[in-house]
Amino acid sequence: MREGDDVFASVHATPANVLVNGTPTAWRLGLTVADVLRERGTDDEWVATAVNTRFVPRAARLDTPLWPDDRLVVFSAVVGG
């Protein structure tokens, strides 16, 4: 062991992911719903989002963090009846 080694890091640690529409996506500290939409090239104006089955309003996406194993669903809103 050397100075600066992380004594809590596991040798067998697996990368952390969030599920975006069922697809594993790399997680990083500070990742938000808005980040995922931007990185996927998704037009923020034309989709609805939910994290772990809870609706996330457009205005809250920038401030909604994602954590390992969260489930983000991005879908087209349907209007009409």
C-alpha cells in the first residue's frame, strides 16, 4: 500500500450504472437528468422524464441528481384523448 491509495476501493469493484430506458448507462458523481438528456441528444422540450417511477418536471431536471442503480425513463408525452 502506498500513500494516497484508497483503502476502501475494492479490487473487484464494478462500474456504477443508472438504467436509462432499461439500458445500463455509466454513472458519475454529479450526474443529473439534464446531463443524460443532453448526452443522448434528446430534445428536452419534447420528452417527459421519471426517476424510479417519480415524474421529474422539465424545470427540475437540472437539479435532479441520479445515483447508482436509479432507473430513468425518458418518453414522449402523448396529448389528446
